Amino acid sequence: MATIRRLIGLVGVGLVLVLVAGCGGSSADKAGGTGGQKPRILTMADAGGDPGEFDGFAKEVARLSGGTIRIQVRSRWRAGQVKYETELINDVKAGKADLGWAGSRAWDSVGVMSLRALHAPLLIDSYVFQERVVRSPLVGEMLRGLEPTGLVGLGVLPGPMRKPLGISKPLVAPADYAGLTIGVQQSLVADKTMRVLGAKPVWFPAMGKIDRFDGIEQQTGSIAGNRYDTIGKHVTANVNLWPRPLVIFTGKKVLDSLSPDQRNALRQAVANVVSAHTALQRRDEQEAAGNLCRRGLTFKTASRDDLAALRRAVHPVYDDLDRDPSTREAIAAIERLKRDSPTPPDTLPRCLSGGQVITGNATPIDGVYEMTTNKSAAAPEFFAENWGTWIFVFDGGRFAITQENKDACTWGYGKFRVKGREMAWTFTDGGGIAPNNAVNKPGEAFVFGWSRYRDALTVTPVEGAISPENFRAEPWHRISATPSSRYFSKRCPPPGNALPR
């Protein structure tokens, strides 16, 4: 790890490297493509369940390499395992995947200490500041810590903020943690933090059950997506324990097998999608927060005194981190960056009251509609749950849908309202045969524009709203003016109480 003075001097060097990589392009680009050669397929191990999270990275790699490299994301890697990230790291090291990602939190478990400053407790507490840190020369120095393992860090993408979710009670002040069992994921730093707060930390897998805990640390999107709010009832809106930055890495042998232009393409692709990835994380957090509000989760707010007390309480964690000189210097550099350009901690948006849909009144779109789409309508993830034969039934403020193809058969239902040429849906529940678990979750809210000509209803996006493309890929054809459940898929019909009749 370089000294702080050296890190400051590296700013100019970092800019030069970016310019060289960005302007040089690849030889394939200059030649106008791959020259008829098949692209090199690199498999990317993804411990998460949403391959679309890395769609921007994969597209940028393809663009910068002139089509000579294609990234194939393999999601749910090591699903169900407690140490899924460290095992994923070992799998890339063993050549079972060409590249992968692991949170900065997991690397000290495989002997890499250089990344721990990125998830020191309560240090990086906003998305704006996280992006600033990720773009700084400091991260390049941190990634050199992977080299003794035979792995190479390509870059770091911003990750979601992790917040306390209280199950037995709210987790606001340090005293709230005393004597509790708190679920944490793949992090020695999180483990130490919970211990100094007086709690017993227990590691659990991604999407794992949490009913044995008094609380967990988790990002808002996972709380909503995994329905953890059915057990935990109190999220602390303005306490960001740490982010989960995503370290993109590959094996040295894989990197050595690529041309210099291709190596530059991989590294530059990470840098190029940092801002887009930050926006993705913030958008997912806000959407999840809205869903949780509609599902009745309580948002708690820590006072200024509570936040100060939490920072004092975690000092022993910093004492432990400071024993490693490189980590101490990195933390000092991040703290200096924070002082030079302070940003307020991010907090979840307030839950807005009202907005309940009153059912029982006829609407202009009541009836039964059918739409058929092919796999291309499910881009970019191409999940089986997002294409096929759709049936939509709208009945006086309540709706239900089914979707079916050979690989998936799903249902969803909820309430809707129509105002002018816009309709707003709020899901009550969703389920069915879903190989990717891509079903509609309680509280999800979408808004669409609509227009009808005879029996064809066209559904359009609304600016500033969530309007998923899979629901509007083709016009809907009205097959009955009378709402009825008899048109639904027989493989996966929604529950009998989904509609009023």
C-alpha cells in the first residue's frame, strides 16, 4: 500500500491511464470488428440472483473489446452456502470461472487485508461518497493486495448500503444491540462490529432464513426481495452500517491469455459503468423502500446523539483495523476525502401516507386481456418469468395476471386505479413456478400509460415512474369485456381471493 503522499500523486497517473485506455481502443475496433473470429467467452461467477446487475459491464466489455470478448454471467453461484463469497473467490482462483465479483467484506477471509477500509463501520455512509472513493487512486492500490493470491482486481463497483433491520425490537442506539443475536453475511468486520456492540453475530447465506435472529444487517433491496419484512418490522432509515462494494476480479492466467487491448477493455469497462452502477443501486434502494412502506414496515430514525454514540461504540473495531499499517493509511485517506468534501449520510425516503385504492367501482379498462411475447421481450435478463402468454384481468380496482411458457408459470394480483390515461398497480402478492424467483413481490408499484382502440389496448411507460417493459412489450387484446378468472393459466392460477368475482 502506498503512503498517503504517494496516493495523492497517483491522481494524475490514474487520469493518464484512463485516457490511454479510453482513446486507444482495441485493434478489433480499428479493424472494424472481430475479423470473422469467434469472440472469447468469459464466464463471470455471480453470487447474486440478478444477472441484469452486470448487464452494463458486459455490454461495455463487448464494446471496448470490439466484440472480441463476451461476458457470460452465471448467477446464484454457491447459492445457499454461508461462505458463498469466499468459495466463489476460490473457484475463480481454481479456474472454475474466468472472473467474478465478491464484496470487499469477504477478502480478509482469504488473507487479503487491503480492502477492509471500504467497509469500516459508519465510514462510507452515502452513495455519492462511495462513488468518490471508488473513483479515487486509493482503490487501485487496494486491489494490488490481490496479487499474492494469483488473482487480479479489475476494479470496484459501488454496492448497496447495509442497514439494521430489527426483528425483536428496533436497532437505533448502541444499547439496542446488547444481548441480541444478529445475522451478518461474510464479513469479519461486521462480526467484530456486532461483538463490540454487545451482540452475538451469526453468519447466514444470501437469501437465507432469518427467523432465528433478533436482527440482521442487510440492504433494503434484499429485505424487500426476500420478504424479510414478514419477520423484521423495523429498519433504521438513516444508519448506513457500511456499503457492500463489489470487487470485480479475474485469475492472472486468464488475464495473461488476453491481448493488451482486451485487458484494458476489462479494466476500463469497470471504470466506465461506476456512475451507472451507483444510479442502479440508489434506484433499487428507493424502489424497495417504497415497496416496504406499502407493506407496513416501520422506518426508524436515529437521532444525532444516537449516531454519535454508535460511532464512539465502534472505536474498538477501528483499533483492530489500525493494527495493519496499510488499512490504517487507507482509512485515514478516506477520512481526509470525507473532510475535504463532506456529504450527508443517505437516508431512506419517508413513507407517504394515503394512496389506498378503493375497490368496487368500474374502470375504463375492466375486462380480460391477452398478450403473447417471445424471449426477446425479457431482455436484458431473459428470465423465463418475463415472457410467454399473459392474461390480465381488471375488475373494479382489483387485478390479477398469469404468465406462462414451457419453463415458468407465474401469477400476481393486487389493486389498481385509473386516472385519465394512466393506471397505477400495487401488487398484493405473486408466486408460481419461477426458476429465477422473478415473481412480483408484495408492495411493488408500477405506473403505465394506456390507450385503447377497439379491442387493442396499448400500454406505455410513464416518465419518472416504474413501468416494466415485459408488461408492455406488445398490445393487449381484449378477449372479454366481463372480468372472469376462467381465462387464467390452469397450471398456475392466482389464489381464489385475488379478484372480487
